[in-house]
Amino acid sequence: MSFFARFAQNRGALVGLVILLAIVLMAILAPLLYPESPWRMVQRPFLAPLEAEGFWLGTDTMGRDVAAGLMHGAWVSLLIGLISTSVALLIGVPLGAVAGYYGGLIDDALMRFTEFFQTIPNFALAIVLVAIMQPSVASIVLAIAIVSWPPVARLVRAEFMSLRHREYVEAARLVGQTNRTIILKQILPNTLSPIIVLASLMVATAILLESALSFLGLGDPNVMSWGYMIGAARTVIRQAWWLSFFPGVAILLTVLALNLVGEGLDDALNPKLARERS
Amino acid sequence: MNDNTPVLSIRGLTLALPQGADRDYAVEDVSYDVARGEIMCVVGESGSGKSMAANAVMGLLPKGVRPTAGEVLFDGQDLLTLSEKQHRQLRGLRIGMIFQEPMTALNPLMRVGAQIAEVFEAHGKYSGSERQEKALALLEEVGIPQPERAIRAYPFQLSGGQRQRVMIAMALALEPELLIADEPTTALDVTTQAQILELIRDLQKRRGMAVMFITHDFGVVAEVATRVCVMRFGQIVELGMADEVLDNPRHDYTRALLEAIPSNRVPEARGGERPAPLLEVRNLNKVFRSRGGLFKPAREVRALDDVSFTLAPGETVGIVGESGSGKSTLGRCVVRLERPDSGTLALAGTDFSALRGDVLRRERHRVQMIFQDPYASLNPRHRVGYAIAQGPMANGVPKDKAMRQAEELLELVGLGAVAVDRFPHEFSGGQRQRIGIARALALNPELIVADEAVSALDVSIQAQVLELLEELKQKLSLSLLFITHDLRVAAQICDTIIVMQQGRIVEQGTAQEVFLNPREAYTRQLLDAIPGRAHEAAMA
């Protein structure tokens, strides 16, 4: 059975994939459907959804088109979520793997280093980092990655510690495999399930973190993001609910879709589950 | 003793398994009685449904399993129709039970006395102080040393045998008419097993209870059974008095099971000169230290204490001992998964214990290991062919050649080359152990260490795997270090036997010497504890 067929057996994962594809499509089509900048003021402010022809999600406090912002913002939110998570995984997984596999002094050193990051509240650190580096997409991605890798390292370390004494790992040592091969081929594949689940949650938190940063005015001033839209609408939430509602729903759907897809990937990658279902 | 009134009578019991299971019924049309004053042994291999009827009696059927026909009569009452509440009334009060793993069956955070008192409390019997007195009396009855101290102990402070005694005390607390024992001695050492069996037999006689004893071990059956019920695939194969079934089995399956028991037959001694040893172990020591904390002293366990022996090429040396004897540590030192503290391990001249790092890694192919747990020793994410080819690949053999070799090896261990593309979980325990053997052979090692390689398997499978090892030994002239707690298994395959106790070698000699003329008291004690030994001697 192909990988996709196994993935598709999880109904929820398929729904998640469809939602995710729709959001990606939104991001791709944005420049075609709304060729003008989403920052441009196009109509009178505070138009409610469907009130005026062509502005089916209404306009915001400055008369900018909410639909245009939503479509352009999809690109930024997804980009930031995916890239920052990948960077966090690139830092956290090797660190945790090495700490958990070798133990002893190496483990102590790496874990103290990790704790150094964990003792500072995530969001405060992210704010400081973005403020120092000047708000831009790159600095936001980096800041989010730097605050979110410690849990990955902790998780991977714990998994490695419990797996390194398994008989199959000992068997691999006995046949003379190098430590590198054992880490990459024997143990890492068996830690994939929790990593995937964690990663899908991290993409979601990254999107939320970016939203929070934009909400505080620390977003990239040149790109429209969902977080900025919600942030800008917070003062008028009672007069113009649609300004925060639509970007909020977009974030909710994206996060939900990512979780569903993560779960489906986990099932599809697990050879045991896959065969049992077939 | 046997007055033949059945306490429990199972009539045409059929239990349906949920859809998608590997068969439709857990047990099918099963009928047997358990009478007052007898021990009814239900024997079968794993998956035979031997525990299912007992679960039905106790009202503890797993989810999805439901009775579709038949009845379970206890004192004239059909247990299958009882509500959960009525069942609870019966459990403990009139039906006692003992499980396989006493550590998990006891609450780790409760003192032993309180756990026994809880049994009385659950059924509203006696006052607080009376309960403690009763608990003490029970602990005395089940023969726990220093019962006054044991009553205040936590389960982890007791040994496995003592914990099982506590379980028995709890089961007997309310003087049940029926005692159900589900593999009560499987997790125990031979000597402890012999003591527990003795205790169960003794208590049964004294109290005149009916006992339903579930086991996979015919040796145990020979020790305790009044009557025997042999099960396979959820059906009764044979039912009769113990002597009859054991001496004149009518059914082929029973006969096969009886023959599969590793017997005490001792292999012929090999004559001739002993060639230069392949493995020479000299004064090996290993101490495990647990780091002490602020308030607890560091603990030291001497796992290996000045161990020396030799192994000749083509020879099979058996290391026998109870848990904690250091036999596994010895095996792990020989394959260098552990580093001995001192002493030498000379493998055909090179000192294996001195090697380190990359040099050690490159030499590792010379000694391989067959692991105990067929479920944990194969990476669940790797296909079987790859699992076997990994070794040669790590030592520089190109991938396609290694994969071809893996196919040949799978043929050799009797699985067929088609197995290469399958995942470990698609195989049974015995088949996985064959894969483990193929993996060990893949590197053409000079020495193979088998650590309890057949202990986790059913008897008939065990016999097949032992046969395979024997065959491979002849064909490839393997040298084997065979570690086991089971003397019967050791007797079957080993040329030389080493008996270990608390990290020290107590006795070593040829299999014949050790089995027929044991010099040390401890060896004799181990041999006497083998279940079914008396029966076999009578047969001979």
C-alpha cells in the first residue's frame, strides 16, 4: 500500500490536508486575485461583510479590504510557521539526540545549555530578540525558532534515553555499526511519532506567536499577517467584529489542519499500524 | 481427599472473540469440572485460550470477548448471568485468585499488612485490629520468614517468591472454596517455584479447596495436578487424571507437548583431547555501583566475582543460575556490551576486554549475541532483510550482496527468503527468534552468546528453536555460550555446564558430571527444584 493510501485511511488527516491545501492555494492566488497591495485603502472604512459589492468580508478601520489582507496574510503566516518550526527542529533534534544517546557529561552540558533558554519566558525572549534585530520576517522566524527548540531537545533526549538500551540498539552496536548510524538509522526513526506530533503543534504555536508579536506592533511592517489584522482590530472589536473574526477563524483552521495532518503522518509512518489497518 | 462434588462446573462454554481476531472463538464448547480437594491443571501454549475460562469464572473477561453459549456453574449458580456487583461479592470471598506477576498485582505504595486487611475491609469483615491479627496469621501460614516484619514491609522490599506468598495470603484471606492460580510460578526462579508449588499443594490439602491451576509447563503439571485439561486453539484436546495424561497421552498434541519438554537426558560426553581454547576468561570482575544521594548510601552489587573459564572451538558452554546470579552480566561482558572492571577475555589470542572505541567496533563481528526478548530485539521500523543485512553492511559488504546473504540466512533458519520484505511484527515469537539467530550468523562470528534465547517461547516452539541451534552447531561448527535459568534446556544443548550463584562460579564440569554427580549443594538444590523431575525419574 502506498504511503498516501495509508495516510488517507485517517479520515481526519484527509480533511486537514484539504484545509491546508486550500490555505496554500489562497496564498498562491493572492497576488492574482488581489494584485494590489493589501495595505491600500480602497473603500470607505467599517464596511460590514457583504455590505458593498466586491468587498465580501468588509473593510477595516482604514478602509482596507479584509479579504485581500486575509489572502496575502496566509502566505506570511504559513511561511513563518513552517520555517521557524524547521529551524527549531534542526537545533532541537540533534541536540536532544546527542544528549540522550551519550549521556554523562555531554548530556549535563547540553541540558544546562537548554535550561538556560527555558528559564526565560518564551514570549519575553521573542520580544527582546525581535526588538534587537529590527522587525522583519527573517528576525521573527529566527526569534520564534530560538524560543521554541528547548522542548524539542527535551523530548528527543527522553526518547533516546529510553530507546538506547533496547535490545535492537544493543544488537546494532554488536554488529559494529557506528554511533552515527545507530542514532540516525536505529533510534531516530522510532522517535518520529512524538516529534511529528510536537512539530505540528509547534507550527501552530509559531503562527500564534507571530500573531502575538504583530499584535504588539513587532511584526514586519511591510507584510500583512493575520496577527497584525487581529492586533489592529482589537480596539474596535465591538463595533466591527468581522475585523478580528475572519483572521481568527483562519488561524484556527490552519492550526487544526496542521494537527490533523500531523496525526495522519504519524499513522502512515508507523509500519505496524499501517499493516494492521490493511 | 477427593469427594467428587464439583465446586465449579463449566458446561459447553463458548466465548466469542471480537471480529477481526485470528479466530472466531477464544474457547469453544469447553466443559470441565473442578471438584473439592483437587488441583485441576489447565495446560496449553500461549493463545490456547487456557486463561479465558478462568476469566469468565471471575467475571474479568477482556473487552470485546463475550459468552455466546454454555454456562459456568459455581455452587449451582450460573456465573455468566451475574451482575458486576454480584461478581464482586463472589470474588475474594468464595473465589480467590493468584496472578503471574506478583509485583504488578500488589499496590507498590501500600504496606503488605494493609493490603491483606483491605481484603477483609472490602467484604466488611472484622474490626481493624482483628484484621491485622488475621493478616499476621495468614502471613505465617504462607511461610513468610519474619511475618512481624513482613507485615510492615512494602512490596518492593520483598523478593519475588515472598511477594507471591503475599498474593496467596490475600487470595486465601476469606477462605474461598475455589482458588484460581493463573501461571503463578512462571515469573519465579526454579528453587522459588518449587517452594511455591509445595505451598499451594500443602494449603490445598489443609483447607480442602478446589484449585484451578493454569500453566504452560508440563513439568509443573506433573508436580501438582490431580487432573489435567490440555487445550489448543480454544478447544479441549485431552481431559483426564494427571497420571493417565502424563503417562499415556491419547492425543498426538499432548504427546508432542510432552516430548517437547526439554528432558533431563544428558548428551553424550565428547571424548578426546581438548583443543586450544577459543575463549579464555580469567579472573573477570564487575561491580555495579549506584550513585548515592544526599541521604542514601551508594550501593554496590558484585555481579561478577573472579570468574574464570574456557570455551573450546565448537563447544557449547551453558551458564546456569537464578536471577541475580550474574550470568547475564557475564554474557554482556563477553560480547562487550559491558566493560569488565578487571580480568581478561582472550578471544583466540586477542584480549577482547582491553579493546576500546573504533578498534572494538571493528572487532565486534567476531562475537555475536542472540537476545532474550524476540519482541524487543528487532527494530520495529526495519524490514527483516535489512535488519539482518545491517551487520555485514556496517562491516563493508556492499548492500546488494548483504541482502542476498540475508535471504540465504533466512532460508537457513527455516523462514524462507520471502521473509526479507516483511516487518518484525508480522512474525510470531519463535519466528522472530529465528530472525535473531540469522542476524547473529550474518557476520560469521567465532563465538555466539545466547542470552536466555528460548526462555520467552512456548515449549513446542522452544524445542524447535533448540533443534535449529543444534542443527546449525553441527553444520557451521559454532561455538556457543548458552545462558539460561532453565536447567532442562541447558541439559539438552550444552557440553559443559557452569553453575553461577551471586556472581561466582559454584561448579563447572561436563554436562554429565554436573547433572549426574553434582558436587555442590547448591547445584543439587537447583536440580531438585526442576518441576516434574520426580515424575520423569519414575518413568525412566
